[in-house]
Amino acid sequence: MSYIEEIKALVRKKNPGESEFQQAVDEVLESLEPVIEQNPKYKDAKILERITEPERVLMFRVPWQNDKGEIMVNRGFRIEFNSALGPYKGGLRFHPTVYLGMLKFLAFEQIFKNSLTTLPMGGGKGGADFDPKGKSDAEVMRFCQSFMTELSRHIGANTDVPAGDIGVGGREIGYMFGQYKRLRNEFVGILTGKGLDWGGSLIRPEATGYGAVYFAENMLATRGETFEGKTCVVSGSGNVAQYTIEKLNELGAKTVTLSDSSGYIYDPDGIDSEKLAFVMELKNVKRGRIKEYADKYNVKFYPNERPWSVKCDAAFPSATQNEISAEEAQTLLDNGCYVVSEGANMPTVPEGVNKFVEAGILYGPGKAANAGGVATSGLEMSQNSARLSWSREEVDAKLKGIMKSVHDSAAAAAEEYGQPGNYVLGANIAGFVKVADAMLDQGLV
């Protein structure tokens, strides 16, 4: 058994039942074999054994009261995975599917994603098995206050700086920030994704979607192409999907799909700025279902299906993990798709990833392609530290520059290790080496 296989077996043994975490570790470790062979110092220092073990796992109960006066109890988490490059940084996810293994997967991915951004951030993730859907603002506030009451003792501007994720938007960040301020009697940047009037950054809501498009734009440039006239499919209908479409429209592409957990819509005329404004109102304010788009614009709605059978040039999976199966990956390829840029975390199953890589398409894995969100969170941290607020143009220019750096470092690492164009291999290696070298520099931590 090879050293890499030994580590994969060890991770499975120590983390039984955590399939997403095991999948994420396997995907990274398989890329690192040539690095370990050429750099025995990493094996000697047990870097792989150390980097696959979180520095700290926090799990706690979150009691709160609903509008009927009933006591409810949820489970909260924070995974502080690796701080070799800086304070732990990563989102909070509120969703009924949240459990320890999922958050360990997300936090592990975050280590390498944050490394690729060039900003001084470690990797972490957290959340709770609480579902904000169907809850009143008052119920969400009471939950967030209870959640932060416990979390507040573990985070700080130079320790751990959470952000939003699925189920955690501006409303939730506001309630949690207010509770932290009340408990600690200090106004510091301990959360990102804050309101613009109280420490937030311009472009932060747009950043993940914009970044996924910027990454794809850099991939296309390697073939001398642009997005002008390209047909794109996008999954999801939250922030990432919305701003992916906004940037694609700006670059001359046409997006024809959006989805949510109930199904997807197909609009062959394209989702223009007017239609996108309707989606933003529907999802961000009314919190409705995407079928209402089909009803309003008289287009086809496909219940309980995903949009990967629609013919396209480029696909932007922007909903959730493992949303593209191996069969759906093959369908995308068969229909002529040759650009995939992942706005979600690990949205393609391993067999699907293999199909994309073997086909030689322009495939941007999540840890590289969706790094724009955490990159702009890092820029928000910088603004908070300096008590400054940068303009929209400044932040967007910095984001675009960071995504080019992410692309270029992944491309260079793939080239160096003999697989040019393999952004999966390149992103994993480029992200790993920086963290591993920092761990060596800092001794046995």
C-alpha cells in the first residue's frame, strides 16, 4: 500500500460515516502523490497526517424559543481546521443537512482555497442544523443570538472570522454581529458579510459569482476566447447564481437556466437584467420558489430535475455539493459543454470530475473557481483593520486580480508537475505546498 493510500485509509478509520469529508480528502491526496515523492520532507514531518486532522472541533447545543413559546434545540459547530497561514476563515451554514462530516469537508477545502487567494487566512467552517426557511424574523433572530452566545468565546478578529454560507445571509450576519457586540462590548470585524453601513465591503454579495466567472474567463483566455455569444447553464438561484448571471450578462454571454430544490427553469431567450431583477426580488425578499419565474415569463419548469441536460458552452454549478453526477457530467460533455466553473463547493462527484479532466475541457474546481467569496471576505477584514472603506471599483479590481492569481498559480503548478491544463491537480498542489511549508516553518503544531 502506498503512503497516500495509507493516509486515505487512516482518515476513513478515524472519521467513519463522514462521506463528504472522506471524498474531499481523497480528491486532494490523489493530486499530491508527485509532490510527496519529490519532497520527502513532507512525509518525514507527517504533514498529511497533521493537515487532515482539525486543530479544533467545537460542537455545542443551541436552545432557542419559537413564536409559539416552545423551546427548540439545535446543534451548532465550528471546525477550526488549520491556522498555518492566518486566522481561521470560512462560512457558517444553517441547513437541516448540516452535520460534523459535512463541515469538516467544507473546512478542509477552505484550507487550500484560502491558500490560493494569496491572503493570510487559515481554513475553518461552521454552522448548525437549523433551517431558516419558514421561520419568522424574530425566530431567526433568537436562534442567531443563542448561536452567537456560545460561538463568541471561540472567535476573534485575529483568531477566527466566520462569514455567511447557505442559509446565512445579511439578516443572520446582522443578528449575530449584534449579539457579539452586546456580549463583548466591542465593535470589531469578527464576521464578514456585514452591512455596508457597519463594516461590510462592497462587492461581497457578488464576489463568489463574479469570481467564478473571472476564473472561467481566465481559462477561456488560454484558448484565445471570451464569453461573447456563449450559452451558459447555471444551477441554484441564490447569491452565487444571481451574480454569476449578472457578470455573464456583462461579458456578453446568455444564461438559460436557474434552479432550486424544487426543479429548474429553462429560458431559451436568456435571463436578462430585467428577469434577473425579478429573481433577486423573488429569492432575496419574497423567499419564493423558482417555478414562479416560469409562471411569469411563460417558460418551461422541470420539477425535481437539475439543468445539466440543457445544451450549453459553459456550466456553472452554484447550488450545493455533489449536484453533478457522473452521468450528468457525461451529458454535459456530449452536449458540447467545454467550460465548467464551480461556484459551489465540490458540486461534481469524483467520477464526474474524472470525466471532465479526461476530456480535457476547461474545468475549474470549486477550491479555485469559487475562491472569490472568501477573497473578498479577506478584503473586508483588511478594510476593518484599517478602518477604511474601499470603492466598488477598487474591490472589484482587487477581486479580479486575485482570481487571475488563483488561476495562474493553479495553471503553473499543473504545468510544473507534467499535467498542463489540469486545474484540479494544479489547485490542490499550489494550495497544499504553501500551507505545508508554513507548517514546517512553525514547527510541531
